[in-house]
Amino acid sequence: ANRNLYDYILSKADEVTYLAENYYVFCMQKRNEYMVNKSDCVLCCYNGKKSGGTYNTIKLAQRMNKKLLHVQICEEPKNGGNQIIMFLDKIHYSI
């Protein structure tokens, strides 16, 4: 089911960028760095934990002076509750 959802999401993408052909130890960190570099704004769902990939990505976005929007989806998130979504200023949003 997860693979089907992944394939569906890919089929709807305007562009797909592959940063590596295979998984390696720091590939998720490199992905996050790439997305922050390419983004004008970072929308994050963050549980406040001061470690891990989401925390590191938020700190990177702050160092790069990116717009940062925090959203709390639920009180007790599953799987740590951390997700990062990047988007360009061309996308209109409201808070």
C-alpha cells in the first residue's frame, strides 16, 4: 500500500529530483539540505524535540534566514510527529 501511494504521488509531481541512486547513511539529511536550499519557505510539523532530522532541518532553515512556519497537527503525534514540507513563494498560503 505504501509503495502504491508513493508511486501515485510521484505520478502527480511536476518534477522529481533524485539525489542518490541508493539509500546511504546520511541521504535523508542531504535531501533535507537540498530542499531547504531550493525553498523560500519551510512549513514544519515539529514536536519540540531538540535532536533529529527535523530539528536539524529547522536550524538549517533558520541559519539560511528562510521563512519558517510551525504547525502542530495533533497533541500526541505518532512516529515522533515530525514532518517537513518545503514550498516556493509562488504558492499562495494563508495562516
